[in-house]
Amino acid sequence: MKSILITGIGGDIAQGVATILRSQWPSCRLYGTDTHAQHGGRLFVDESHILPAASDPGYVDAVRDLLESRRIDVFLPMSEPELRVLGELLEELGLSRCVAAGMSVISAGLDKLATAEALRRFGLPAPWTIAVSDGEPLSYPCILKNRFGSGSRAVFTVRDKAEALYLAGRHPQAIYQELLEPADREITCAVYRTRDGRTASLLMLRRLTGGFTGWARVIEDAETSQMCEILAEKLDLRGSMNVQLRLTDQGPRVFEINPRFSSTVLMRHRLGFTDVVWALEELQGSSIRFPVIGAGQVMVRVQDAVIFKDS
């Protein structure tokens, strides 16, 4: 493994992954892509490239051309919009050249209605979820959020019919979903499943800062761990995914599945949940040993700044 391509290098997840790869395989040449150059991504890779947005008809061919022209060994797509259009290329590259969660996870994770349906199909409790286009919410208060994609920035609390009608008009492709309480019991779960079918999960009680996990504490909850293991098996997870849920009075309730590495990737790597490393080691044929990570440890996101002359 001499070269790796990481997409979305202007974002925090890709930069975290690049930091991990650089520390683990310092001689490996790292390539990064994004839709523009007005970010610090070039500081994390040896070579950066501007590609069309994932919504551009030429995006997939541009990725394929870059992989071929630079003879890149391994491909790591980072974002949902890219995963939405890369299916054929991911299958073409296969498990020996691509790090991805698998098409079943991608399909269930990219569409929140599909997420809710998968949970019901597997016999797991799920918040009620309906498309805005299907009519009024089943109850108030509830939330309205984008049906596709992830993140916590475009999420609205809907308290009555008037708010529902107003927000539905502005977000016709959104969904209504049951409001899960309490808000301070939101858990982000890193889940990894090896190629021989073993699963490990790291449960983190989190506090969001600007839509990202700014603070997290490792917790233990047997029911949540079991739920993560069921999802990993039923979705035939290959590598890493992220499960978002809240611990309600009725137990854990999953509201989102991210079919990719998440924004806590560097935090948990430094804690010992090194899922980026595991994915690359498995790709090279190595067997993975999961560590024991004790509850109570706290992770925080910190900031930095770098000054350089633009060229």
C-alpha cells in the first residue's frame, strides 16, 4: 500500500483520517480531493486535487481518472453525497482497493426513511418517521429534518400544525420524526465489523458544538451495544459506520445511521478505537484484535490555526 486517496479533504473528517494515516503509515503518499482549494486540506496530504461536486455528472469519471493516472492503491470516500453516486465504482474497486461500509449500510444510511424501515424490519424499536409529503406529523412536538444527508444543523422542532405547514413549505423533501427525549442523553456509537464477522462498538455520550461532537464521554449500555451488533450483522457492515441514538426512558432509540467514518474518528483513534487503522490492516490481510476501552474517559475537540502564503 503505497498511496491512498481521501475525498472531502477540506472537511474535519477527512483531515482526521489523513492525520491517522500519516502517523500510522508515514511513507504512504496521501492524495486529497475537494471541490475548491479554500481550506487547509493541503496541509494533510502530499497532493491535492480539485474535482467536480458529487452532483456533477462528471464526478465519478473524474475520481476514476485520478485513481488511474496516479496509480492510487486505496480509495477512501468520506461524504454522503459522494457515496450516493459512487456505488458502481465502489463495487468495481472491491474490498481490496476501497474502504467503505458496504452497499446495504450505504442504502439504509443515506435515506432516513430507509433507516426507519430497516430498524422495523430487524425488529428494533424506532422513532416514528414519515415524509413531509405524506401529510401532517403523527404527534406534536416532533422534529423536521432533511431526509437525505446527516448532521444536526438543519433540524427543527415542530410544536404545532402552523409550524409544520410553514417548515414543510420550505423543506418539501424533509421528514417528520418523533422527538426523542431527553436531549442530554444523545449517544454517538462507532461500530466496526471485521471481515470474519466480529463486531465492536464504542458508545459516547456527547455534547454538540456547531453541529459536531465537541465533548464526549465513553459509557456502557448493554442494550445499546446489542442493538449496534444486530444492525452491523443485519446490514452486513464491512468496516466502520456510525449510529446516532438517544437513551430514552423506554431504552435506546436509533434515529440515524452514518455509512462512513464520523467526526469523532480522531478522538476515538487516540482512545484506542482505531477503526481507520483496522480497515486498512484488514484490506492488507491482517487480523484485527479489539481493545478493551473503559467507561468514563472523556474526549474533547480542540482548535488550531496555520498561516501560509497562498500559491
